[in-house]
Amino acid sequence: MHTAMTKQSIIQHRKIWISLGLGLLLFPFLANGQVTVTGPSCVTPGTMYQYLISGSWDSTSRVRLCISRGSIVGQSDTCTGDQAPMPFIQVIWNNGTIGSLSLQSSLGNASVQVNITSPLSGGAIADSSKSQTIGYDSIPQAIGCSSSSGGHCSPNYQYQWQLSVDNIQWDDITGATQPQLTISQGLQKTSYCRRKVTETISGSIAYSDAACIIVTQTN
């Protein structure tokens, strides 16, 4: 009985060591065979984005990249031929809602799906606010502006209203950071107002059109 148990124990130990040995042999191949493509998953049309490509390549490695709803910078086709691996690829996405970048290689495949959002819009001055006439040193009526849109798939907007006397050079209005503009001080010159919007995640900036406040030059 003791001898039988010893033989069984030896067999079990051999199985364990064989399993561990196979695991150690397979692990480098599994780790080295991993291929990844990383880059932005929320994009706007017409902007160039860079995607990093990594893998444990050797001199025989080959890759093929294909783009859906976009174009690869530097070539006219949506797919590359079989070629040596590159560290990155640059893509310009087209209009749409969903795009993708897929990679096929001798080590394995990888892909990235992107959400395509519209470029940042600064909004438009309300028709009722586009032009108004006030007396010298008077306070103008509040100026309305439509909502901003685009810039990111989950946008966060930061507003800053600006003032100009020539519609060319603009200065920030202190404290005017709300979607609509209320001016609390009287104006003494004909002035223009516009809203600057910054989408804080992407860092993109856009502007509304300008409202004109005509000041009659009497005092």
C-alpha cells in the first residue's frame, strides 16, 4: 500500500512539473506575440492623429494596416501593402460616426475603433441680439448665443465673452464666462461682442459670430 501511494505521488509530481515546464515554455511566445495599436478613440474630421504600433517584431515580421472612414497620411489607398512594421501611423479621419484602424501581422492582429464627432462650433448670436442701438454710456441689453457643439465625444465647454471696438482686436470681458452675456457697465463707443468657447478635453477653441452695439455719440 505504501509503495503504491509512493508511485502515484511520483506520477502526480511529474505531471505538475511537466505542466509548469510547458507553461514556462509557452509564456515567452504568448508575451512576445502580443500586438497592440494605441491612440485616440474620439476624433474630429480633418485633424491628423497618431497611433502607436508595438509588437515583438523580428526581421521577418510583416504588417498590413487598413482604415475605415479615414485616410493614411502619405498614401492614397485605405490599406497598406504587406510591409515591415512601423512604430506609428498617422491618420486623418473623414466625416461619419464610427471609424476603425485594423492591423494584420505575422504575430497577430489588433484594431482600434474610433468615435467621430463634429468639429467644435462656437455657436451663433441670436437674431434678436445681432444689432442694437443705445445711448452714450448706456447699458446694452443682454446678448444671447446658441449652444456650442462638437469638439469631443463627451465635451466640456468653457466660455469667455470678448469685446472689440473695431471687430479686429479683442479683449476678454472680466467675469463674462456664462453662455449668455450681460454687460453691467455703460458703453461709450460702438462695440462688438463675441463668445469664445474652449473645449477643455481636446483644447480646441472656436468663436461665435459678433453682435454689434451701436452707441450714439451724444453725452
